[in-house]
Amino acid sequence: MYVVRRWSVRHSRLLETAYQVLEAVLNKLHPLWNLARLEGAVDQQQEGIEICIELMQQIREIDGIAGVHVMAYRQEEMVAEIIQKSGVLNGRSPSMPPQLENLYDSRSMQ
């Protein structure tokens, strides 16, 4: 036990720095705050969309974060709406692999 205590004293600045860096991320992503909000909502689907949009906007402000991965299980059509409402693209169009661009273009013509 003495070894652990000695190690933590020697590395206390490193641990403090790591805590300061991770604290903001952990507080923003803590699932219990959003779970309570979601359970109390009248329209849970719309509230889930709002929570996702808010999280994306908060994550965007964290230094070192380059993007997010949005998934909507069996509601894939909602992803485009969520990304559009969040404003994370700033007017840019989303990137898409060439294989999917051709598929998307052929579907939009029908």
C-alpha cells in the first residue's frame, strides 16, 4: 500500500492535469442527467433528439475533439435532421464515400 501512496504523491501533478482535462467531458456526457430528463418527457423521441443536438454542440466546443458519430437505431432518417439542427456543419455538406454518392444521387432522382 505504501508503494501506491508514494506513486500517487510523485505523480500528483499528472493526475490533477488528467482530471482537469477529463472533468468537462465526463460531466457533459454523464448519462444519468440525460436519462432523468428523457424519462420525464412527454414526447421522448423529440426529447432524445434535443439531447443529442445539445450534446453535439457541447462536444464541439471541447478542444481536441474533431467530430462525433451519430447513430439512431432503426431511425436512420433522423440522423440528417439531427446533424442539420445541431449546426455542426456550418453550411458545409457532409462528406460521403464515392460509392455512396452515386447511390444517393440515383435515389434522389426517383
